[in-house]
Amino acid sequence: MQPSPATTLSILDPTSLLGREVAEAITRMLPELRLRWFHTRPEPESLVVEIAGSAALVPPMADPEELAGSAAVLVTAPPAPAVVERLLGWLAENPCVALLDCCQSGVGREQARCVFDRLPASKPALPWYRLADPALAAPVRFVRALGPLEPRVLHLTAMCPVAALGEEALDELAHQAAARLSGQPVRKSGHLPAPLAFDLAPASSDRVTELEGQLGDLLAELERRVHVIDAGVFHGYLATMLVRCGSPIKEERVRALVRAAEGFRLTRRDEVPTTTRAVEHGTIITCGGIRVLEDWVSAWLLADGLALVGRSAALEIARLLSAC
């Protein structure tokens, strides 16, 4: 279904790292849409950003009423709490305007439905959505690939890089690494959950609960258990999966389903995969370690979760929202 020529999308903070990627993709791939830009920074001056080879003026969003006429509002960077309150108040009074939180900030709180690359079959009371955590991108696609085997239980362990926490967190990890290599004390973390350079840390229980809740939105039919590890690496996600299916299965059947699924590659026998290589593969998910015991399937996945749940996912959801 194609959006009408009058459809308008308002994108907040197209000057952010994710905002530039989303704005560029939507401008190039959905030229039939009318796009408006606003920033939520404290400074009252307009900003200038280059989008699809042209300069665009980005005024401050002084009043949410400036969003009137939008089919959807895309949030690409965490606004200040006061801005969020005004934005949500306006959206609640204008329930025909959809919200898509692309930055994992939880702008819509518990009222926002988690989405990945499609809208849910059952519409929420308010059309508020947020993109899934990048740690779930590859696991969700793996479970979908096993669909004919009737997956019923999922045990997931996700090892997460620092990249999803933003540019400041990446800089902080680099400084921590330099300090440890030179024998200097590591400064207290400001953007990271702990000093992570050359280290691992179990994620907080709140984060585990959050990911289990998101999986409930994305794979409601599955019983699920999640473990999360924060890793002192810059990019790339590693997930180990244990999936129980509806009946005993054969390994070759699992391999055939993964081969047939879009966006997957199986490792070669002599290959030593790494998260760095996974990032180089872009939106391709590397899968290996497939083993089967009766009705249980185990495997590991390597992927650039940010690539899977970033620009391309936002583009697809924006397309769907504009066509509603």
C-alpha cells in the first residue's frame, strides 16, 4: 500500500548519529513523503544538516503543536524529560498521529509497543511504537526462521557491545582501554554501566526484564528466559540460543530452514567468526554451532544489531506508518 502524496512525517533530531542515517534513508527511499525536521536541543537556534546531498534547516521544536498535520513523529535521539512530557501530552490528545521511538529511550513508556521490521497484527490503544533493542534483532529472526518447527521455548544469552549506548560511551571505552594499558586508574563510568575495557559484566536486572518484555511483544507465543552480558567491545552482538520446538527434529532440517531464511549465512567448517567480521557483513547474520537434541535446537549468532534495528528497520516502519 503506497502512502498518499500528502503524508507528512516529522523527524526529531536529524542531526544525531541515528537521526542522520534515518533522515537520509527516508529521503532517498520514500521521496513521495513530505518530511519536516525539528531538533529538541536546549539552544533556541535553528541547525543546518546535510540530508541526501542538500542542506536542510532544522528549527527547534518550541511547541508540539508544530507537529500538527503529521502522520507520524519519529524520535531519533533522547529528548529532555520536559520535552518528552509535552510531546506525549500532545500525542495523547492527537491519537491519529503515530509515534516511532528509534533511539531505545522508552519515550512512550509502557504504552509504546515494541516493533522490529513490521507493525503488530493487533493495534495498540495508541499508535505508539519503539524499535526493538539491537540485541534481539538476530535472535528474533532466528526464531522466525524456525517457524515451521513450532518453536515454543526460548533461552537467550546476549552479549552486548558499547555502540548502542552512543558516541560518548564509545569514547569512554576508548579512554578506559588507554588507561588500563598504561597502568593508570580507570575513571568512574559516566555513560557505561561499569568500567568495561577488556572486561565483561552481567547487565542489570532491569535491562533483563526490559528485554524479556520486548520479546513478549515480538514473540508473544514463546516462553522466554533472557540473560544479558555487557561486553567491553565497541561493535557487534553475540547471542547463544536454545529453542524448544513442538516435536523432535533433525539437524539438517534446521540448517535448511536457516539457509532459506533471508539475511542469514552459515559458517564454513574452517571459519573463525568474530563480531568484527559480523559488523563487516552489515545486515547479514552469521549462524553457527547448530546442534539438535530431540526437540531442542542450540546455535549461536553474530550480527551487527544496530544495522538490523537501525536505519533499515526505521525505514520499513516509517513506510508502514505512512501507509496506514
